[in-house]
Amino acid sequence: MPQVRIAIAPLMTGLLCFVLSAAMIRYLSFEGNLASVWPANAVVLAQLLGRPPRDWPRFLVAGFVAVAAAGFATRGVLSGPLAFGVSNTLEIGLAAWLLRATTTDTDGRLLHHHASVGRFVVCAGLVAPACGALLGAVIAWLAFDLPIGVSLATKFSADALGLLIFTPFFFGLFHGDYIAALRSASWAERRRQLLLYATVLLVSLGVFVQDRFPLLFLPMVPLMLVSFRLGWQGTSLGVLLVAVIGGVATFHAHGPVHLSGGDMAVQMAFLQFYLAVVLVLMLPVAAALAARRDLIERLSESEHALKLLADRSAIVLLRFGVDGACTRAVGDAAALVGQDAQALPGSHVAELGPLLGEAMFAAHLRAIAPGETGVTVEIERPGGLWIEATFRAERDDQGVVSGTVATLVDVTARKAREGELTRKVETDELTGLANRAGFLRRFENALAGGDTLSIALIDVDRFKTLNDELGHVAGDAVLAEIARRLSQAVRATDLVARLGGDEFVVLLGHAEPEVAREICRRIVDGVSAVPIELPLGGQTEARISCGLVHRAPGQGGIDLLNRADMALYEAKRGGRNRLIAA
């Protein structure tokens, strides 16, 4: 049985190479010349990448036999196909050796790593195809009396594009990358991926089935979206879709490539040039995105390590069985969960407390669910202590989930810094009130909670004139004093915010319409009751207009703000220094 399994992969590789080679020779060899596209070499190269060199000979032999057999079956001669088999085998072996010799990655991840994209293009798109094309052109001249210059150009472009376009696709297919990505994605993510691929497919079909307009630039738009959303794997599959649709349409004399005129060989050469341009545009995008993801991962790991050292946070490691029972505990568990590490084994995670236990058990169940790679929750403990618990599934030798491993870290200091940062971000510097961001957060929370609330929009009357006549220093003083008077006139549970310029807003929660109206009337009267002292001497009077609305059942936030704005406009149009309650 082991011998059978060892032979299956090379056998299937050879079969796929034979089918692709025969199809290319039969349908894409024009006027007796070489095939214009050659994906068979990519099949073998994709198998070699990620495998140790001791496994290479089996796949190289399978590829050689497949190419020679396909050539004999389609051309009826044996000497030329055998020679081409040798040429292709040397090309594939050279590409694999160069890629392995120029990178430290031995697991095949070179096709996904930004630092290896350039090496892949040079080795598989230039050096190896050039050597294979030179030998292949000589063989074509000797065996089939084909012009050596034309054969050299045709074989180089066909092999280079074949390796660059098809190798990433077959690599992901053979090594399970597409299946793993599909399994780890949620249903919503799968639908988005399907929609992106369908967009590439439909746009490519729309471009290549018509013969009137040269729309070759259009497929690059969905391809760019695929690169940003799905990374290298999505890019390789998207370019492959464009290449296949473009090749089939051009072969049947359809599409914008057909508009270039000339015979089929010229059109296929034009298509090769187009696909090369697409690759040159898409590869840097995919590489840049991969580099950004790697950088984010490294920064995340570094930040986590530095946080542990700087904050000297206690770390607790817990292991749970599938049922949630603790099997091992390491670290100062008493400080974080309230029980000694020695007492935890044998107890259930839900027994840690009504809040801590429930949150950790829910995270444990999510971590052992199919497709999850890790679950992190933040839990507040009595006394203001915050715990970050990260759960990851643990698997046995057969890959079956046997439980979870949880890492518990004290992140109280970090949460305090986050809270302080949030307060700074949501505070207006001039008045000390909440700014637009702070108001919107509180407003959204109030709407989500279904609270009874009223909104009052406030505008300082003729503030531009005041600002122009007295100066910006005086204008800022007026705004600050108005903000103080607004804050004094509302309840402790209400929120006063400055939206920007001379615009303020008051969020009145849990207030009946009459109560809200009385508060706003007190606000309008309080602002105009006493002149405002200016920092450079003198006084000035200030007045405000106020538009008040009460939230109707089921009313959305945008509609509520629009109604308040209309009420404010009515107050200003009616003479200012007044309240209009809609």
C-alpha cells in the first residue's frame, strides 16, 4: 500500500500533463509551429515545490513520459517528442532547483511570500524558460525544420507564461491551499469570494465574446479587487480565468485580440503580451498585500511580547478537554481566576464563576468548532481587573480535536490606556465637551438600547459676525462659556457635545417631551441671561437657537437628526434666540 500511494501522485501528474500537452499541441499549434501556451510544465513544477528533492525524480519522469507520449499521439513521430520531453524536464528541474537554491523556505511558501515573488518571476519566468526555449528551438529546427527564431520566441513566451500563470494555481490545488482557505472561511466570506470570481468571469466573458470594442483593460478592475480581498491565491485563480477565457475566445476568432488582425499566430502572440502585462500589474499588488499581512503579524507578536515584559502581566496557561474540564493549570491562577493552579484540574471551566466561567466556556466551545483557528475574549473581573483569554484548539496525531489550550493575561493596564485614549479622541479640546465622535458613539448606543430620548441641536446666533468683529480669541471664549452654561443646565445623565464650529447637541435620555422641553427652555434662557466676559476685557451678549425633537417608537438615528435640524432651522428663521420643539 505505501508503494501504491507513492506512485499515485506522479501517475496523476503525468496523466494531467498528457491531457494538457495533447490539447495544446492539437489546438494551439498554428501552421506547424510550437504550441502558443504550455501549462504542462507548471503541473510538474507545482508538484516539486514544497517537496524534498528526493521526491523530484518521480514527477520529472512522469512529466517527461507525458510530454513525449502527447507529442507522439498528436504528431505521429517519436524522436521530436522525446527531445521535447528532455527539454521540458530540464527546464522544470532548473526552475525548481533555482527557486530552492535562492530561498530559505522549504515548505513551498515561496509562492505566497512577498520576498520570493521576484525570485519566482526571474527563475520561472525568465531563466528556466530561456534555457528550455533555446534547447526546444534547436530541437524544432532539427526535428521539424521550423525556423529557429520563431520557435525560440514562441516556446519562450509559451513556457514563461505557462509557468507564471498556472504554477500558483496548481500549487494551491495540489497542496490543499484552496481547500484549507475554503474550510476556514465563513459562509459570508465564501459568498464574497464566489462573487469576486464570478465578477472576473463575467467581465472577461463580456470583453472576449464581442468583437467591436478593445476593452482589454476591463478585466484588470475585478482582478485588482480580487488581489486586495483574496491575496495571492485569489490573484492566481483570477488571472487563470482571464487567460483561459481569452485563449478560448481568440482561438475561435472572437474578442478584442481578434481585432488586432493578422493570422492566428500573431493574435496568440498579442494575447501572450496582454497576459504578460496583466501579470506584471497583478504580481506587485499581491506581493505588497502579503508583505503587509506579514508585517501586521510580526508587529502583533512583538507587541504581545513587549506587553508581557513591560506590564509584567501574570500569565496563566490552562488546558481543557473537549467537555470543558480542566486537565492542567500553570501559573499564578489565583491572581486572575481566584483559584490556585493546583485546585483547577478536574473542575469545569463554567465553575470559575457566573461571568468568568460563562465567557470562558463560550470561548472554549467556539475554539473547538470547525474552521476556528483561535478565539480571544476580554473579561472584566471584580475590582477593575481585566483578563484577556485566548483559546486555541488542541489536536491529536490524527488531527481530531482533543480540547483547548487557554492563555490568560492581565490586560488591566492596557484597558486603562485604551480608555484614556478613547476619552482623548472623543473630547473637544476647546470646550472639554464630547466631540462629534463621542456623541455618535453615545447616540448609537442609546438607539441600540431602545432608550427614550430627545435630541436638541443648538447653533450660536450670528457667531460669524461676533467672531469677525471681536476676533478668534473672543470667539473661542464665547464658545467655551456657552459650553459651560449648557453643561450646568442639563442633568447628570444627559450628554452635551460640540459637533464643530458653533454647533452643539444635547442628548436627553429617559426624558418625557415636557421635561426635555423645559430643560431646553432653561438652556436658551441661561445662555442669554448674563453677558459673557471676554479674556481681553469687555463683555458681549450671546444667544442660541435650539431645535428639539423627541424620538418616536422605531425611529432611526438619521431621521431623528434630520428632524432636529429642521426644527433648528425653523428657530433661526423665526427670529433666533428661541426654542422650537417639533
